[in-house]
Amino acid sequence: MKTTKWSFIDVAPGMRTAAVLENDLPAKRIGLLDLLTGEVERWIPVDRGVAGVEFSPDGSKLVATTYSTNPDLRYKADYDSDGDGKKNDWMPQHGQSNRTGFYVIDVDSGKGSWSEVTYNSDDLNVRQDFAFSHDGKLVYSGLTTDPHMQYYDFEGNEVSKPANEEYVHWFNDAGLSPDGKLVAGSYAGDNKKSASELLDPYTGKRVTKVNGQQLLAWVDDKRLIAWDITPGSNEFHNRLVLVTIGSDKVVPLSGFRKGNDGAAGRWTPIFAER
């Protein structure tokens, strides 16, 4: 199914339903899309504009991030940002975030509550969406400064990090392994070989390294999907690969992406459990 209808999408566990937002962000309704028919089964109206949405790990809830303005606006750079010899490349906007809070919504009933969450906008990217904790009992926001992660209960109250997520970092998308024994860490390679570290979730100490530039999602307790690059190449010229703990085997899953972070036609993978 190929379409340009949606500006944002997240797929529920089971891969039968997706939460979608229309192109004019922030949106005033969330669609529940049947992935077999391509039709919206139901709309969930919201009073405040939403620009990001994510299913809980069990698929029963949505966390929808609200913004006062569109966080995905682009501007034309007055320099050659991707090295193609041309100026006026479209680039992501920079500056203060206009995020206002989040909804936690029950998928079956469509009912939920909104919580205002204020934070120093200098500590947020322009788009800084909320997401669920590993067990789905809390939500969190990434921060660009220490402590880099802030957790909240469903009423918007700040709470402490779960013990097993002390060393989870929002930038390392894979997060905690399914069995809770490892946490995806940062890049740990060099100009000869890309690699990323895996940490003990309670101490933050490196347990091992695995191939890959950036760890995106766990397949199971031993395998992950990652972005990877050819050593020495542009960080944006990357492809999806399957990597395995304890093995040097790297299985390509896609071709290489082209252009820079704001280039037209760049694609972003979405992962969901079957």
C-alpha cells in the first residue's frame, strides 16, 4: 500500500492496525487504519492538536504528543547542505519546541485524558515526542541535556526512571531487550568498522559490542535491526541491517538511503511486533 495521505504513522502489535495523522499538523483527530483494506476504521477526535502518536507495547493505549505548531516544517538552506553542488536544500527547522503535553488514550473506547507538560524548551528538539516505557506503565520524553530522559505517570506527574531503564537513552531507539537483560548503547566503532555497545541495564557497564552504526529495534534477545554505513562514508548514506550478538555476520535488509537528513524522498522505517 502506497499513499501520501498521512504525515505520521505508528503500527500496532499484530500489524493489523496503524494510528495515522493527516497531513495538516497538528491534527485534531487520530485515525485507526486497517492495514489490510487501507481504510480508516474509526477516528478519535482530540481537543488539542496532535503531531505524534505511539501505541503501548500491548497495543491497548496510545500516547499522543500535542504541539501548538507543526514540528516538521522545513526551510530552504542558503548553503549546500548535502554536497551535491546545489544550494536551497530543504532542512529541518531549528529553535524552540512548541510541545504542550500528551494524551493517553484507550484504543478500544477512544477515551483519554490530556496532561500539560511544561519543560524548558531549550532542553527539547523541535519535535520531541512522548513514548511508553518498556512495560507500558509510564511515558517518557527525551531531553537534549542531562538527565536526557524524563518519565511521567499518565497524569503528567514527573516520576523516577524505572530501575531497568536507568541507562536507556531516547536516541538509541532499540532500548531494553525483550528479556530485560541488555540495553542498546551508543556508537562504539571506528573508521574501519562500525559497532554499537550493549550495556547492563542496572550498572550501565558495557557487556559487549555488536555490528551496526545505530541500533533501532530488537528482533529477539540476540538479534537487532540497525542502521549501518560503509566505514568512512557519509553517516546519512546508511542502510538497514540485521545483526546478531556474538556474530560478525551482517545481513542487509535494504538499500542505502541517499541525501542528508532533510532530503526529499528519504524514508524512515517503522517497526512493530507481529
